[in-house]
Amino acid sequence: FETGALAGKKVVITAGPTREAIDPVRYISNHSSGKMGYALAEAAAEAGAETILISGPVSLTPPDRVRTIAVTSAQEMYEAALHEADGSELFIASAAVADYRPVQTSQQKIKKDAAEMTIELVKNPDIVSAVAALANRPFTVGFAAETANLENYARGKLERKNLDLVIANDVSDRTIGFNSDDNEVLVVEMNTSEAIPKINKSILARQLIAKIAEMTNPTK
Ligand code: C5P
């Protein structure tokens, strides 16, 4: 792992979950811990990159030498990501963005008078697809959390979202992914794929950053 591998490059990473407000006290979210994204930001900074970490609500300490932008909702993450990614060299979408948000957010706490209630949801914008569609697009990396057909779904995401690389992991295995300190991934490119066996997330992050640095700057 070369310390200068990403020197002079601007790297933008999304991490953690998003929260979609129902009312002032309630929200829809998921179990993402942010650990993989924070480890990637630390590794990118170590590799010499100007590193921007756009983070949903997590209980992690922001890494040194990383500019962290705290966001809450998918829409906030979208705006920060598009703003920062424009003109950057590398974008890594490790956030577990909520797929839907409530159509309406109540300004007052909703009372529990009704026996039944329905929350209408609308789809959130796809952040990584929007970054990959920028005219001046960075090298764009997505994640795929799947419970089956890992490689097929990852390859589908690579093509549909127009990504350069997809890092896929099996979330049906509780010992890896989400809240775990370890991860085991399949790195999927257009014509090849590489399995990286179960390893600590910070070691994996360094391996992934080294691979991405090599792909974006193969002569170095
Ligand atoms: O489509 P799916 O959510 O499975 O794709 C996962 C990848 O897309 C991840 O890299 C995730 O960060 C990104 N994503 C995004 N914006 C969304 C949904 C997913 O950037 N609204």
C-alpha cells in the first residue's frame, strides 16, 4: 500500500444510514453502522487524498485528516454528494441510503388515536447514479448488499447505474457487513471479479483503496 497512491486526488465517500422523518420524533432508517465508509475514508486520507466524508447519523469518530459533512436525510446527502463530487476524481458510495421517504413529514408529533395508520412513501433520488451521470464524472464505485445471487445483482448494478466498480457483500451472513467489524466482499468490474476473503474492515479498506488507486492511475 503506497502512501502517496492518491496524492493530489479529491475523494468523496458517502457512509452510514439516512433518516427519513415521519414527524419531529420519528423516522425511517436502517442498521448501517458506517464502519466500512469510515474505514475507506481513513484509508483514502492515508493514501494522500483530499478526503470528504459525507456521513449520515452514526456513532463513529470522524477520521483524522478527513473533512466530514454530517447529513441526516437522503435528500441532504444527495445535495452534499453532488456538490462535492463535481470535479472530484473518485466517488465511493458506501452509504445505505433509505430507498423511500414519507411523502409528508408532520410538523407536529402524530398522536396514537387511530387504530390504523398509513404512511405514504416516495422514492429517494439515487445518489451514486446521479454522480455517475455527471458530465465531468469521477471514477465511481458503488456497493451492493445482497442476500443471494451476489455477482449477478452486482453486475446488474454496475451496468444500470453506469459504475466503474461494485463492491458486493452478502448481508444474510451476520458475521460480515452492516454492524460487523469484518467484511468479505466480491469486487466486480465490467469483465472480471475478485473475491476478497473475510478480513477486518480497516485492512479491507486499504486493499480496496490500493486497488482503486491502481485502476485510476495504472502507470504509477
Ligand atoms: O440499488 P441499491 O440501493 O442496492 O444500490 C446500492 C448502491 O447504490 C450503494 O453504493 C449505495 O450507496 C447507492 N445508493 C445511492 N443512493 C440511493 C440508493 C443507493 O447512492 N438512493
